[in-house]
Amino acid sequence: MDRWIKLCNQSNYHWNPNEDENDVFISQNLPVTWMKELDKIYPLQTTVSTEHLKDPEYYVKGGIQLYKELNITNIEGFPNLNLIGKLLGFEKGYVTNVQTQLTGMAVPIHIDSSDRKLKRVIVMLQDWYWGQILQFGNKIIHNWKAGDVLQFPVNDIPHSTANLSPYSRTILKITSRPY
Ligand SMILES: [Fe+2]
């Protein structure tokens, strides 16, 4: 079965284009302490593309580049970035990923996971710039500030991202699976 159809079937999303998306919101703004650490991260990130997924719904031969990322969990040298999960109340065992989209990189629409124990938030590490887009259900998110913490229903909401700005766009993704 098509992966997208499979993801839709496992989701409780309302699929009403006129409904308010009240579960998608910026919950707080953290003090920005990580800018120097970001410069050290860029050369260490590796590119993730859809090539290996062979998803028929994307219809792009050879795949597309989604983003560059680095899992900084338990890596020394990024104390401020690694502290963010703790500040947000995540318990031990969470994973912190720094994800960068260069100009033209995009993540086609998908739903993260049906695992109901999965917890995930996104922290915007830089101010927004024109051309940078996040879409969560009916909400288009833009004009964010560095330190904004984005909450969303991780198991259900269809979302996509794109960087069509002239600059790179970096976010932090914190994930926990408390088993
Ligand atoms: Fe996602």
C-alpha cells in the first residue's frame, strides 16, 4: 500500500480544511543561548533524502533532499542545545536532533508515527526569514522567533516543511519514547 495512505489510515486527524488547528501552537519562548554552538554543528550534519524510501507518493526520480541533521544526544560541545530537552521537562532517554534545511530542501507531507507514547516538540533555533514555511494541518507557521517552542499532535497531524529563503533554516527536534 502507498505509504501516505497507510499514514492517513493510522491517524485521527479531522481532515476538515475549515477547522481551527488549536492543537498546533507556540507554547513558550526560550532564551537564546546556542548561536555559537550552531556554527560548530553545520559541518557535522549529514544530508537525508527520500531516495532510500522509494515512496511512490513523492514521484521524484532519484529522491529529494529533505534536510541535513545531527543527533547531538550525549555529544559533548553542545551544552546549551542539549539542555533544551531538560528545560522543556523531558525525562531521561530523549533524543535531540539539530535539523537544517538549506535553500530548496523540503519535506513532503507526512504523519510522524502512530506510536501513542511518542512525544515530540520542535524548537526554532533562528528567527524566521521570508520563504521559510512549516505547514501543520490547516495552519501555516511563519514569522517565528528564535527560542519559540512548537507543540503539535505528533501522532495525527499531517505536516510538511520547506525552505525557499536565501538562507539556511535550523530547528531542534526533541523526541522521547518512554518505554
Ligand atoms: Fe515530521
